[in-house]
Amino acid sequence: MNKKLKILIFLWLAFLGTIFPAKISHTQTEETIIRRELIFVGVRGDSPWFGYRNDGKWTGYCIDIAYALAERLSANQLDPIRVRLVTSTTQSRWDMVTSGQVDLECGPNTISAEREEKYGVSFSTPFFITATQILVKKETQEQDLKDGKGVVGVVRNTTNENDIKTSYPDERIDNKYLSREQGVKALLDGEINGFASDGTLLLGSLFILNSELGEDYNLLTPQQNGRPFCAGYGFILPGGEENSSWKRYVNDFLANDKKARRVRQKWLGDLSENSQRIYDACTQES
């Protein structure tokens, strides 16, 4: 990680530390977790670096951060808090939180006020920044898509879909896909000319395919007013004023817990040159 990025992350976390004091009283959700000695965490199974299965075993940032949160909740308790991971999807994640099936959902969830209002949830402070990008085969140029010579696939009802609709005509967008895996497979099979998702997740797809940018594929970056369509990832938490204390507790954990910072550095601190470039573009002053 370069010096500039380290300074930005340090200043961001330090700023959060001033907003969320180090000592917060027990919340209702926290007390429920402690009473049952178990925290339920929704995790995506298809998101390399964040949450995925490697030879059948859960791995990624969200898995490690769930256990770090359980460790913090276990402080001063006779018995440790156990973690139960529950597989979530882009479609099920909202209901899993609002129904109480999970206490939080961790994954590549783009923070937006519109989503909070629509789904009745709340987001934590961001733990990662990325942007909408389009995975294409190496021979495909951005102008080809802009000239209407190709079709861009995207998962329906996502912020990625909203983003590319500002750059490409509706008749050139195929939103029938329910998962990133479906879309990437369609690209490989030649059914579409590009697939839009968060750049970091598309890099994860290439990782699974044992491929790299510049060899067989490229990433295009749609922009609006000279800037990428940036997105901050946050935990999905229960909404409503009655759950505001749990949100403060989680934000305090992200801002002040040393283990939480180490987990972030382990998984998200040193990503690719593409992720670095997107981070710089999204954090520069407009």
C-alpha cells in the first residue's frame, strides 16, 4: 500500500474515533447476543476477499471481522460468544436483517440513503471504497459499447444497474442476471460484450478464473462528470431508532478496535493497482 493510501485510511479511522467514543453502553441487540451467547452474521458466498468458500471453507474479510466482533462482545463474559455464519445473497440480504434472522450482514453492500429508506435498514460507516466497472474481453473498447455495438450485462436491482443506465442506452443493458457468476459466465460464453459490477468483485472473479487484467480481460470505468461511480461498503444493520445504539456499537468497533483494523489490513489493505487507482479517484477532492 502506498504512503498516500495509508495516510488517508489513518485519517479516516482517526476521524471515526472522534465521532464514536471508545466506551459505549450495552445495546438491546448486544444484550440479546450476549444472552444467547451467539451472533448471527449474514455473509455472501460469492465475493472473493469479502466472503467466499475455498475448498468448502469460509474465508474472507467478513468471516474474520465476524469473529473479531464476537471476541469484543465476549469481553467480561463468562463464556465466549459463538459465531454462526448464514449465507446471504444480493436478493435475500435485506430481509435477513429486517426479519431478525441475522444481527448484521457483511458483504459488498453499497451504502445509500435510498436503500436504507426502501428496505428499512441502516448501514454502518464504510470499511471499503470501490466503483462500478465493466469487465470486457481484451479486444473490446469502451467506444464499442458507447456506439451501441455491444450489450452490457448487470445484476438487476443493484447500484451498478443504476450507474450504467446513465452511460448506456436501455436497449444495450441486459439486467436478467441474478448473480455475478451468471454474468461473468455469459461474458465468457460470448452472450454479452461486458458485465458491470463493483471493480473489486470483478477482480475477484478473474482471480477465481486464474486470469489477470491485461492478459485476456480489461476493466472499463464509466464516469459521470469526470468521476467514477464510487461506492462505500458498509454492514447492513437493523433500521429504526430502537436499533441506533447497535449501530453506534458497530461503528465504534470498526473505528477503535485494534483487531478490526488488523483484519481490514489483512484482507483489504493491499489490493491491486486497479483498486488503488479507483480509491485515489474516489477520495480526491472534487
